[in-house]
Amino acid sequence: MAAIAMEGLFKSFGATPVVRGLSLEVREGELVSLLGPSGCGKTTTLRMLAGLEHPDAGTLRIGGELVAGPGVRVPPERRGLGMVFQSYAVWPHRSVEANVAYPLALRRLPKSEIAERVREALRWVRLEALAARMPHELSGGQLQRVALARALVSGPRVLLLDEPLSNLDAALREELRAEIAALRARLGTTMVFVTHDQGEALALSDRIAVMNRGVIEQVDAPERLYREPSTPFVAAFVGGANVFVGEVREGAFHCAGRDVVFPLPAELHGRGGPGTLVFRPEDVELGTEGTPLPLSARLFLGHAAEYRFPVGDTLLRVVGPPIEVRAGQVLRVSLRKARLFPGT
């Protein structure tokens, strides 16, 4: 049985459709990320799961129980969920221990049981030494750990995470990302993770649902999503692929409205007609053959360098070994690997 089953969900705010016919299953113990740009509907989907919004149409089941659908609206507190918000949502007047204990106190559990479960939850997030601290005495990373412990202390059947790392600096994001991965490995909790950060989604997820304009464009394991995107949008959003619209003629791709031609890899020969060409920055080679383009910028990345070339109003990005070149120099680029989507 799926831990979560969403079927044909629709949600509009006024005349604006936000989620349009979304269907997705999340298996028991799985971590699935909803990934997409701002306004794609991922947070609204999470809020429907949590019971904070009600779908206009469709059904939503958690653990086989219908919690949202025509004539059915199970309130958030009866869905058996934990939720971690972007803004921590930690009560400033309560200690760390009291914040984590709050969901258990609402259920009127015995004090001894509450104390033991709070101690265990604080051990999970490595905050047991800070149980008596007040929120103003904590860092952003510690506050988010408090929120995690509070969401997990009652043993939820599903944990919902709404961009929980976006308020943290880069180092703290890396640290808490590892914490979430370790907690999941230890507890086996089913998780739905909302993010616009592809790095977080690729690092943490069993599967990723890429959303665009209220629909899911592809659901897949991270590596497959990266290597075999099913649409140009997925290719561009996950991994920052180069995307060009044009036409295939005689083994080469002619960019629409631009005087630029890319010879195609051998596996794409024989194709013809209009299409969208997609290739990763690391799948391009700089050398003595290929399409001549003027370099606009070279960015040193440490292990590699990024080279940028203007192609009309689009920027072509190449990632490869660092070489000494200067802006304005004409280099030749050739494609080692590419995907071609027919049509425009």
C-alpha cells in the first residue's frame, strides 16, 4: 500500500489554477521531492497533503485512508503527519525541550513518557545538551533541528518538509541536509520534501517529481532524471542543460533565428525536421573541430572551469578542464552527447 496516494488533484485561487490534475504515489519509507520553480504548485500540493488547503477536485489518501475528496476533509491534526516549515515556526517563549514536547502535551500523554520521547528526539538531532535553551540563544541550524525534532517526536506516518533549508547559509544547508539523510536512514520515515534547489533534491531523494505550471512533468530516480530527462523543461531545470530550438538538416542542428549550426553526435544522424536540442554543459568538448563561437566569459570552478558563449539571446555553457583562454577568443565546440526532442 502506498503511504500517500494523490489522484487528479486540482486547486485554484480565484481564477488562477495552481495545481492541475496532479497524481502521485509515495511508497512507504520513501523520500520524494517536489521540485520546481516558484509558482509551480509544489507548496500548494504539500499544503493539501497537510490539510491546510482543500483540493477543488481529486482525492488524497494517506496510509490508505481517504483524507481529502468530495465530501471528505480530515483536519490536519488527525492525519498523523509531521511538518517542518521554511521559517522554523519555533515558539520563542518556550525552551527547546518545551517546543519539542508540545505535540505530545496536546495528546495529554503521561509526563514520564513525554520526557523520554523528547530526550530521544533531541538525541536524533544532536540537541540533547541544549534542551533548556531558549530559541533566541540558538543558531538558524539549531532552530531547524528543533523543528525537525518536534515534527518527529510523535512518530508521524509521513513527514512533510517545506523548503526547510532555504533560510540557512551554504555551510548550514550542507550540514542539515546530511542530518535529514541520517535521520531518514535511522527512522525509515516516509518524507515529502518541497524544494526549488535541485542539489538538495538530487542528494536526498529516492525519486523526484519535477513540477511546472501545476503539473508533474517527470517523476524518476535522481540519476535517471538527470541522465534521461523526458522534456526540455526537466533537462533545463535539473542540471542546467543547454536548450536550443531549431531544425535538423543533413546531420546538423540549425538554431532557429540564429546563424549557428551544431553538428550532431552520430546517434542522432538520420533525424530531420524541427526540434529542441538539449545537452549538458559537461557533454560539450572544446577543441579544433566543431562550431566556432566567441567566448564571453571563463569562470574557474576549482576542479573545472565554465566557459560561456552567447548564441543569440541564449547563453551556451560548457564545463571542462581549465585552459588559458580570454574573453572574445573564438573557440570551437562539439557535442559528445545530446538529446533531441521532436517538434518546437
